[in-house]
Amino acid sequence: MADSPVAAPTKRSFPRVEFTDSEAGALEFPSSKSRTYNYFKPAKLRATVYEDVTVDVQPDPDRYLTQGWIYGFGDGPGGYPHDWTAAKSSNWHQFLDPNEEWEQTIFRNNAAVVRQINLCLENAKRANAYDHWNAPWSKFVAQNLGAWMHAENGLALHVFTSIQRSCPSNMINNAVAVNAAHKMRFAQELALFNLDLSESHLEFDGSAHKEAWQNGSEWQPTRKVVEELTATGDWCELLFATNVVFEQLVGQLFRSELMMQVSARNGDYITPTIVGAGENDYNRDSSYTRVLFQLLVQDEKFGASNKELFGTWMTKWVPRCLDAANAMQPIWSQPADKVRTYAESFQSAKEKFTQMLEEIGLDAPKELNQ
Amino acid sequence: MSRQSLTKAHAKISELTWEPTFATPATRFGTDYTFEKAPKKDPLKQIMRSYFPMEEEKDNRVFGAMDGAIRGNMFRQVQQRWLEWQKLFLSIIPFPEISAARAMPMAIDAVPNPEIHNGLAVQMIDEVRHSTIQMNLKKLYMNNYIDPAGFDMTEKAFANNYAGTIGRQFGEGFITGDAITASNIYLTVVAETAFTNTLFVAMPDEAAANGDYLLPTVFHSVQSDESRHISNGYSILLMALADERNRPLLERDLRYAWWNNHCVVDAAIGTFIEYGTKDRRKDRESYAEMWRRWIYDDYYRSYLLPLEKYGLVIPHDLVEEAWNRITNKFYVHETARFFATGWLANYWRIDPMTDTDFEWFEDKYPGWYSRFGKWWEAYNRLRYPGKNKPIAFEDVGYEYPHRCWTCMVPCMIREDMVMEKVDGQWRTYCSETCAWTDIKAFRPEYEGRDTPNMGRLTGHREWETLHHNKDYSEIIQDLGYVRDDGKTLIPQPHLELDDPKKLWTVDDMKGNVFMSPNILLNEMTDDERAAWATAYRANDNICRV
Ligand SMILES: [Fe+2]
Ligand SMILES: [Fe+2]
Ligand SMILES: [Zn+2]
């Protein structure tokens, strides 16, 4: 490399390359073979890359921090105090993200998704795929898919972004940051799809989403829950209410039980690609959420009180989300080809919600069947 | 994407926000700043569709370089003098990175204008990227460099070490206290805009000169995200400037943030660059020369000064004084000597300086030899165990310094030391400005106005307090800076690994009792304390042994 002895035309100086033999194994001495991060116990026999790059990066007096937080807030200690949520854990550091998200996975996965969507949208344009859309479907997408993108964006910027400041460990922090990235990406994809449709030959009102979201009766209870979520201070409640309750009863209901089911029958094969990516995100994000709440429910010391607490959170959020779901009912009859009834969709969403609660170790709340 | 479609895409993405009517986002983190009069700005939105592939592409280059470095046996050419300091640097830096991620929602909370929220959220993802990519680089060093000790306990050592704590300000300071002070002025307007140039550009360049071309690959990749962060911060700064009531706070925070960044970053990075290098070409820029270019010209003259036209009061005096400390007061050299005095409290090894180094220092910093030469000769002479104690416990004309209560770097410029009784305790500060930071700035009231959101300086700020009056052999075992034979220390005052007799062990530490300067100071009578302060300020600490 830099040591080629070619004489430079002008006198420029370069650092000298020197043979130092500083490779692993060049000598044996105490610790010369100590080649693992030894301050945490990996979940399996060997630490994963994910564990190596994530565990203990944010210090904690519960771990090795000896001098304590060196900055405090005007009204309390600094760092990420445990009382920023009512939920309790014997060891917040026990949580590991089952998706093992770190730098490389974040960009690899999301880049793959945007490439796929981009390709799909380009093909759609070339094939004039929107020309076959009927008028009711065009209006349906403009209003409803258009309204929904606001929800995704609000959750990205004011729910998940905010949780990652308040939650206690680096592992929770990183998982939630990735969740925020998913939501932001998905909201933008929906917006750019909306832009494509506005620019196609199709009769499509690219601004209809504003009115639908701000004033449409089908969407007001949903907007209300989203705004109430953003107003919630307890980070763990916020995560529970969003990823366990809202996403199951409202998010999946709309994305999976409606959009994914009816689009193709209405001549639209683009929407399922985009919304499917959002569903895939939620699938990943619900799995870290499930693991976190399982740990809290199974906590030897605090499991019982956590269960009770999550019960009160459900009492608060389930009815709000049911209101949102019910208000959406009329949109099921808007497309020309109605493949599914609201009742069928809602039943399926409820079942999935109950199943997730079961996996976490919680009973379905009585509000669900009222 | 064409320019036209890019503009349309930005406009469309702006439609994603709305005016809430049922409930507004919780203000979890308060600020004493006001943004009621903030002008509506519409900075370009980051489009995730191009963001992810762009970053992935950058990553691919980084990972490619990592593979190449291993295949090309990079570590046969790496200078141990250099890589040892990376045990410290890379233990600290992933935390400031991820703290920058945590700072973003604080800025989003504090600044009500949705136009800038998108950019801040993308910055959050960048910072997760930075934190984990740096942890991964460190893992590569641990796996492939001759001496993994210190890398292997990296995050634990960061959390219990005096230097880790100094570095932790750069991190905790981003996420604690007034949301704007922390996430905007301290993090972005000063740390990112001014000091990432020395951290992520100047320092990695020096790595390359020492045979390590991976550090530059990773850190230049990190730095390439920084310009977006800088413009996020600049937008918020302009919004804050729109309201007269913010002026005194801006002035306060710029003084604090500038000075604290200088104290911390210049101490650390200055030491890495000047004392971690083997490159002693006379035309190699010194840290002072780099600082003049990156910080004084590029930041102070090109970024800060133009803000005067908006009525911002710039801390000219503190910029000049930082320069004065770096050149005339030998700030970096005092820091390096302190690190080397305390080698036994480190989790890395420090190479002695040689005649070649002496010559370079004298050339770049005239007067260096008469102040530091003899001391480094003593360091060299005392580098093996057996006949002598560690240099910290030998008389080499160096008085162990008291710590600055604010920046936690010791008060090494002796004549500038300030001593005050604050909150019922005698404290020492490295400078007037650090004293002001504790006594005036980080308080619930500032110049007669309530500042309830301002942060506080907390914690066991003097590291030595935790280990007061203990035998050093116990302390080092408590810290865990011991190799896997259970007795050889991780830190060593030299790089020679060829002979076990040259390596210090726990036993060699026995009989050396460690005292906290601050505890001793508080135990003195008033007369003793006054006399001590006078003597401390007068001590030139020149080694005459
Ligand atoms: Fe960063
Ligand atoms: Fe940054
Ligand atoms: Zn100081």
C-alpha cells in the first residue's frame, strides 16, 4: 500500500509505515487470548454481534456505574430513572431484542424494503396499473389510506421516538428506535404513493386525506387515540398501549384485515405491497414488544403487580381503541367490491389481540366483549 | 429523483403532520426557552426512500474495508502506542452517540414546529448507527490486535473509571437538564458543529499515520451524517433567536457548552493525537495547528461570528482563552502527563516518550522540554516494577492535582485554580468559567430569572472520593483492571509484553495508600486551606530529580 518507494515529483511527506507485529497471537502474555467482551453474560453460549454492540453501552448505576449520574434534571435525577414508568422490573437489562437489530440490520432490511417498493411503483407507472382502478376505489385510497398515513407518522415522531429517551436500557432503546424508523419510513411510503397516484391519469384527489383525517367521522376516534397516545408520559404504558392494544385493535384491523384483503379484488395490486411492508414491520416490532412484556409479567418479584398494572392500562386503552375501530366500520362498505364484512375483520383482529395477550401472559379484558 | 420531483416529495411528506385537537404531545422534558415567536422554517425533509439505501451503501464500504484490513494484516503495521488510547476513546464514544439519539425527542418536545421534527427523528436513527458501528469496530480491534486487555472489559471500565466519567459529560450533557441547553446548544451547536471535526476527522487522520486505516473509514462514514445534524441544530438556534427572552439563556449556554467541550474534548483528543502518535515528521500538524484550522477558523470565524448579526453574544473571550490554554498554558501536555501519572488507574497502556518525541514537542511547542522533559525521563526510568513504586507514588516533583468540580479534568493549570465553598463543600475548579458553570449557570435561577428546567451537577464528581484511604492493590482489584492470570495489571507504563518481569502486578501495588484530594481539602482548617491554595497555585511542578 503506502510503502511503495516511488519517488514523488514534488517533495511531499508521508508517515512511514513500520512493521510492528501487533497482530493477535504475536506474543503470549496474560490476557493475550481474552477476546470476548467479558462484562455481561450472553444469552447463549457465545455472544451474538447484536449483544456485543448493544449490551451495557448506556451505563447504569445498577450495572457498573460507580460515580452516579453527573447531570441531574432540575426536579430529579438524570439518566433514565426507573420511576419514569409505573411498571417494575428486577432487571431491565434482561431484555434482548429478538430481532437483534443493530446498525447493519437496520439499513440492510429497510433498504431492501424501499427498493422493493420503489420497483413496484415504477412498474406500476410503466404498466399504467392505476388506469383500471374504479372511482370508488380511488376515492377509498385517497381518503382512508391517506388518513392512515398520519397515524403512522404521529406514532413515529411522538410515540416511539419519545419512548427511546425514557426507557431504561440500551437494548430497549435501540429496539424502539428501530420501531420509530419503521413507522417513519412506512408513513412516507404511503405519502409518496399518494403523490404517484395524484400524478397518474387516474382521477385521484391527493389532498382528500387531510379532510378525512382532520374531520371525517370514520377517523376522528382514531385520531383521538393517536393524539392521546402522544400525550402519555409513562413510556412503558405508551409502548403497551401502542404496540399491544392500538396496533392490534386498530392498526392490524385496518392494514391487515381490510387493506390487505380488499385491494386486489378492486384491481389494486400496489397497495398490498406497501401496506404489506408495514405489516411486516409490525410483525418484527410486536415480537420485541412481546418479549419485553413477557419478561415483565414473569418477573419473580414484580410480575403480579405488573399484571395488575397492565390490566388498568387495558381498561383505559381498550375502550378507546374499540371506539376507533367501530367508527371505521362504514369504510368497509365503500369499495365497489366488498370482500369482507367489518364483523369478520373485527372478529379476526380481536382473536389476534387475545392471542398476543395470551402469549404475554395476560387475560383478555372484559371491555373487549362489551 | 429529479429536482422537481424531490420538491414535490418534500411537500407531500410535509402533509403528514397535522394540528392536534384532542390532545397535544406530552412535554416530558422542559425548557426555559420559548418558541412562540419562532419563524416557520421549512428545511428539506429527509426522504427515507433514499436515506436507507444511501446509508446501506456507506455501510457496505465500511464493512468491506474491515474485511480488507484483516485480510491485509493491518495489525502488523499498527502502532501499539496509538491503539492503546483507542481502549479509552472507543469505550467512551458509543455512549455520546446513543445519547445523541436520546436527545432528539427532547428537541422534538421543546420545539413545537413540526417542520423540523422529521430531521431530528432521522438523526436519532443515525446515532443508533454510529453507536453500534463503533462498538463493532472495537470488537474487531479486540479480536485482532495483540493486546485485547482493556477492550475486553470496555463498557464496565468506561462506567467505573475517572476518565470514563469525564467523557460521560459528553453524553449525559446531551440528555439531561433544560431540553434546549442539552439537545441543541451543548449537543449540536457546539459538540457536533465544532468538535466532531477534531473527534471524527483530525483524530482518525492521525490513526492512519499510525497504521490504522479502519478508524478513518468508520469515523469518516460517521462524520458524513453530521452535516444534516448541524443543520438541524442551526434551524433550532435561529428559531430560539427570534425571541428576545431567549438571549440571556443562549449566552449562558454558549459559554457553558463551549467551555465544557473545550475542557473535555481538547484534553482527550489532544492527548490521543500528540501522545498516541509515532509520526514525528516536522510538517505533521500539531493538535494546536489542527485546532486553529478546524475550530478557530472553520467554527469560530465561519459559523459563530456570523451569528452576531442576529444579536447573539459570542463568547469571544472563551474562544481566545481556550486557544491560550492549548498553546501557552500547555493544556494538552498537562493532561497527557496526568494520564501517565495515573497510568495505574487506566485500562490501557501508555508508551514512554523518546528523544524523537521530545524533539518534535520542543519544535511544535517551544518551552516543552524545560517543563515536561525531565518528568517523561523519570516516567521512562520508573517504568518497570521491582525497584520503585509507580510514578504517582514516587517524588518526581509533581503534585497530584485536585479535580475541577465542573469538568472533572484536574486543575492542571495551577495558577488558574479557583477554590470556593459551594453547597456547603469546598470545591476546586480548573478555571473561572468552570466555577461559574457550577455556581451560576446550573442553578434554578439565573441573573434574577427563574430557570427551573436548568440541570444540576450531581453524582460523586470526584472519582478519588470513592477510593479514599484504601490500598491501591485493593482499588485496582475492585475496578477489575487485572488480567486473566488474576494478578498482572491491564495498565502498564510501557508497551513491552515480551517479559513477565516487566509487567506490574497487584502485589506491586501493595502499600500505596490512595487519598482523595477533595476529602483532604475539606478536612483542613481555614488557615491550612488558604496556605494550601497559595502553594498549589505557585507550584510549577517542574521535575528536578
Ligand atoms: Fe453521531
Ligand atoms: Fe450527530
Ligand atoms: Zn473545569
